[in-house]
Amino acid sequence: MLLTDMGDNSCSTQLIDGDGVYNVSGMENFMKTVKLGECGLSYAVVSIMGPQSSGKSTLLNHLFHTNFREMDAFKGRSQTTKGIWLARCVDIEPCTIIMDLEGSDGRERGEDDTAFEKQSALFALAVSDIVLINMWCHDIGREQAANKPLLKTVFQVMMRLFSPRKTTLLFVIRDKTKTPLENLEPILREDIQKIWDSVQKPIEHKNTPLSEFFNVEVVALSSFEEKEEYFKEQVANLRQRFFHSIAPGGLAGDRRGVIPASGFSFSAQQIWKVIKENKDLDLPAHKVMVATVRCEEIANEKIASFADNEEWRHLEEAVQNGVVPGFGKKLSSILENCLIGYDMEAVYFDDSVRTSKRRQLESKLLQFVQPAYHSMLGHLRSKTLEDFKARFEKALESGEGFATAANDCTQSLMSAFNEGCKDAEIEQASWDSSKAREKLRRDIDAYIASVRKAKLFELTSLYEEKLNKALSEPVEALLDSASDDTWPSIRSLLQRETKAALSNFALALSSFDIDQTTIEKLLTKLEEYARSVVESKAREEAGRVLMHMKDRFSTLFSRDSDSMPRLWTGKEDIKAITKMARSASLKLLSVIAAIRLEGDKDSVENTLQLALVDVPNSSTSNRNIQPLDPLASNTWEDVPSTRTLITPVQCKSLWRQFKAETEYTVTQAIAAQEANKRNNNWLPPPWAIAAMLILGFNEFMTLLRNPLYLGVIFVAFLLGKALWVQLDVSGEFRNGALPGILSLSTKFLPTVMNLLKKLADEGQRPTASNTRRNPELDSKSFPNDVNSTSTSSAASTNETSSNSTAASSNVTSSDNGVEYTSPIKQR
């Protein structure tokens, strides 16, 4: 029994030989080689147990990179590992010691020599932090192959011989089949718990739970021979769990009673001595073992025959598609026939074993059919829920109250579901359908809640729409009128419409059977919505306040009290009208500047009036004293910021913009008034007319005695008018008196000469015979050439001459020339 250096630092050695002799020298040599004594408490011990030729050594070599001897499959299946071998895990921290145990249930020792198996198993559980239990996937649920009798005896003796120390039992399921690990793991855990519950415990451990001694873990690996690459990949993942295994929460995280590494050899030797001297590890009776194996076989046969039963297959297929009437009775009959067949074949075996295996068979059969039972309950629950939805919707459509319809439909359908559950009950099982019933009730309640939520949303939306329609337009009209009664009227409107809506809404909510707190929340929400409609409309109008101010100013300024358009005849007081219109616009601004739904008084209007209209004359005040601007702020004195729509600074800016945009209208009115005055004042004052009549009486009589003077005066007037137009006198003087005189002095002589020349040319032209011509018109007409000369001269003057010409005279075209008539009064 020498230490074997495998060249990979695993240092495998035989700790206990096949005869149960402890290798003291080999263990001491191993500790020196791997320097185990220097590790203190930072080490872990891992062992493996399982049936012979189950691949334990192969698993250890791949998992921990050791080099234990493996079975040569081509030489037949025989015992490979004898006794207990020890090796160091390669490249894993902390230092991990591996123990490879001799396989159990081997033909070399026979069925009567299993004491070493129990001794080695107990030794492994006593000294190891982690015990790997290697087992084939198809052995799960078996008695011997799953090492149940072995574990039962080991558990019992371990509690009597050793103090509690939590060991991790890591069940490694080899050659995993299609059965999911989620289905295999509960079976293993249940078997371990049953073994623990069945063993006789000392008084001090009478109530000690399994978790005090063991931490059970389960992993599954694919077949090494058929899926070698996949097997290696899974083993590599499992290997990661052994890194830092002694850390809290690791596989060997429980460090109670850990022996320092330097004393491990002596401790292991003493433990093995206690195990060898113990007499409680004898084999169970041969009769019991035979009964155990045979009853296990019979039970497995019955499970297989049940799975192939045609009646069961048809029932299982039917229940997958929907509800099956009489499901419970049919399935109970099939199960009873299967159990009767087991009783008939196992009648001559040990009674306790037969009874135990019958209970296990019944349990497995019930586990086998339980999915079908749950499917039956699931279909029954779905059908009941759909029936409830249809009946509930029909009841609501017929006008039945919401709460009444919900209660009636719930009670009726729950009763129908209970009847269906009774029909699906299996006699051999005591399964509780309360979870399915609770799930159905939760689904029904959830559906009722969703329908209630939808109905309440529709109802709330309906009343919100009514409130919006009842408040929006009236509030807009009231804000547009903007008087002292605006906000009191809005408050009255809001209270009246809100009260009516809340009354009707509360009446509609009474049919939903909801608690008073919820009703109050909904009513409060609707009341807040009504207020928000008013506030939203007020903010909307505040955004258009400048437009409203200009509209109000335009209406009041341009129309009189009878809403008739004003004619600026000269008698109107434009200054007073302007002040009145601007005051009304300022009133509108003060009304919209803040929300006044609480009825509180404020000084917004007075502040605006004082700052924007009643501005003190700067000439009369002390120029060294600069008064504070009441609008130089972002808040009103008596108005919270939450109810402010237009800040003082914004009001000042809006008023400045308002005055700038309405100034043109006022200017136009003043200009129109002055123009009207000028047009109406073309006659001299009455006293001047009287003086002219008195002083010019002799001249007037002279004209009457000699009419030739009238013709001369008329011709002179026409010539003067032509010179006025050609010289554009009014246009020249618009640029100033001196520039006008200089310009006229340079153009006067050429213009006169041009007119005389045109008159001379016209006089030499023969007169066209026209019997229908009026002689009086000839004396007042000029040749056609005069018109072209006049037009040419007018084009050379300033661009404003056309306005002056239009204001002084009208030019009338005729067939032979241009006629100049008296000026036309312009409005």
C-alpha cells in the first residue's frame, strides 16, 4: 500500500484495503506529500459511494482530474476499486481530498458479505464534508439499487456513534433519460426523508431533523459512453461548484466540528476503529430482503401494465381535450384493478414488506395519474369561468344591477364547479381541490374587477364629458365678457353643474357594490375634474388674452353704444373713447390674470389700474424720487402662484404690446377726423362772407353789367388750374417752403412757354365740323396736346404729387382734350 505518484499531483493511495486494514503509514506519507498539515481548516473531504461498476472512478477522474483506476469494459464488468482509495484534487482551491469507495452490491463479495459496504459508507459519511452518491437514472425508486437499506442502517448507527455534523449528500444521477430532473429530484428527496423518518433515533436525536445532519443536492449527467462530449461539459460545470466549497453557502459551507488538517489522519483512524468494533451493521434478514426485491418487481410490473392499459390511455387522451363526465369513477376503477392484481401476486411475501410496497405502488400510481386529474380540474375551471363570463355579460345587458348580477352568477357557477370536482374525485387519493377552487374564485373576482373597472371608467368618462360640455363654452363666454361678475358667475356655474353631476354619478355608483371610500375617491376625482376644466379653460383664454383685449378695444372704439360703426365727423372725443376702450381692455386683463374660484378678494385690478392707467405725471413729481414699479414682480400680492395665470411682469409686457398694436387705430381715427374737418370747412367764415358781400358789392354789380369779365375770369381760372397741376405746387411745398419756391421758380417760365406754344399750335389747326358740339364746352376745353404735356410734367415731380392732384381737382377725359373741373370733396 504505497503512495502512487501518477505524475499529475493527485498522489492517489489506498487508505483502507479490501480486508478493512487502515493504512497508517500510507496516510502519513500522503499528508506529507500534499502538505495537508499546513492547510489548517482550509480543506474539504469528498467521497463517493454507489453500486459496483457504476462509473464512480471515471466520474472522479473527470471531475477532480485524479487518476483512479477505471474498469476496462472490454474485459468484462468486475470489481475495480477495492477498499477505500485517497487522492488530492488537482487545481481546486481550497485543498480538496477525494476518497473513492469500493462499489456496493458487487458479485465478488456476494449478497451475504455487505458489512464492509456499510462500514465504508458510514466512514465516508463520518469524515467527509461532501458525499457523492453515484446511481443510475433507472435505479431511482428502487430499494437495493438506490442504496436505501444501506443508507437506513448507516443513518441509524451514525446518530448513535457521532455528534451532528452537516454533510452534503450530492446525488449524481448517471445516464439521465428523458425524464426531467424536476421530476426525479422530488422522488430522491422524498426517499431520503422517508429513510430518515423510519430509522430508530436515540433520545437526544428524537426530534432532530434531517437538515441537521445532511444537506441534500441532486445533479444529473448524460451517458459517458453515448454522449461523451456532453458528459464532459456537464462535469466541467459541476466542477465549478467545488471551487471555494468551504465558503458560506458552498457545498462544504458548514464547518462545525472540523478537525484541523494536521489531525485528520489520527481522527480518521479512530473513526474507522469505532466503526469496525460496532455490531449494529449486520445484514438484514434474508427473508425480508427477498420480499423487498420481489415486491419491488411486482410493483414495477403493475406500473408498466397500468401505463399500457387501453382504458387508461383513452381516458388520459380524452381529459387532455376537455371535461370528461364520470372521470373520477372511471379512473378509480382502473387503479383498484391494478392494486388488486398486486395483492394477488404478493400475497405470500412478508406482510410488512408487502404492505409497504403496496403503499409505494399506490403512491406512484397516483403520481402517475395526478397530471390527468389536474388537467380535468383545469378544464373544469376554464369551462366554469367561460360560462360565468357569458352569463354575467347577459345579466348586465338585461339591465340587472352590477353587484346583484355578480353575486348571483358567482354563487351559481361556483356550485356547478363543486359538483364537477366531486365527479372528478379519485377514491384512492385524498387530493384537495381547494386550490383549483380558490384559483377559480380569484379568476372570477379578477374578471369582475376588470369589468367593474371598465364600467366605472366608462361611467366616469361619460360624466366628465358632460361636465366638459356644460362648463367649457359658458366659461369661455364669461371670461370673454370680463366684468366684475365674471368669476362669481363662473363659481356659481361650477357649483351648480358639479352638484348635479355628483348627485347623478353617486346614484349610478350605488349599483356597483363598492366601498364608501372608493365612492368618495371617485366623486372627489370627478369634482376635481370639473374644477380642472374651468382652470384649463381659463389658462387657455389667458394664452389668448392679447387677442381678446384687441377685439374688445376694437369693438368699443369703433362702435357706439348702439353697436353702430362710428363716423369720425369731428364731434367725437377720441381721447375719452380711447381711454374708455383701454380701460375695458385692462378690465379684461385683470379678470383673466388669476383664477378666483375660492372667492377671495385681490388687488390685481387696482394694481394694474395704478401702474398702467393712472400713471403720475413725471413733470410734477420729484425727479430724484423713483417710485417702485408694482408690476416688477412674478407674483401677485394676494394671489398664490398656483392660481396665477398671468404674472405682473407679463401683464406689463402685454399692455405695452397692446398699446403699440392699437395705436394705429387711434391714429387713423384722428386722421380721419381731421380730414373730415378740412373737407367740411371749404367755405370761409360767415363774417368773411358778409364782409365780401358788403365790400365787393360794386365789383359784383360791374360783373353783372359786363358779362365779358366772367369769361375772362373763367379762362384765367382754367389757366391757373393748369399751371397748378403742371407745376404740382402742393407736392413741391411738401418738402418745405424754401425748396418749394426754388423748384417752382425754375419750372414756372418753361411751363408757361410750353402752354402758350401748345395753345398757338392748337389755334392754327382747322376746327372739325360737328353740328352736335356744344359751343359752351369749346370755350372751356383745351387741345388734346395739353393733356400729354400735363402728364409729362406731372411725371417728373415728386411721387406724392398724385395724391395732391387728386385732392385738388378731377381730370375728365373727352374726345378732343382734357377738361378741368372744380375740386371734389374727399371723405
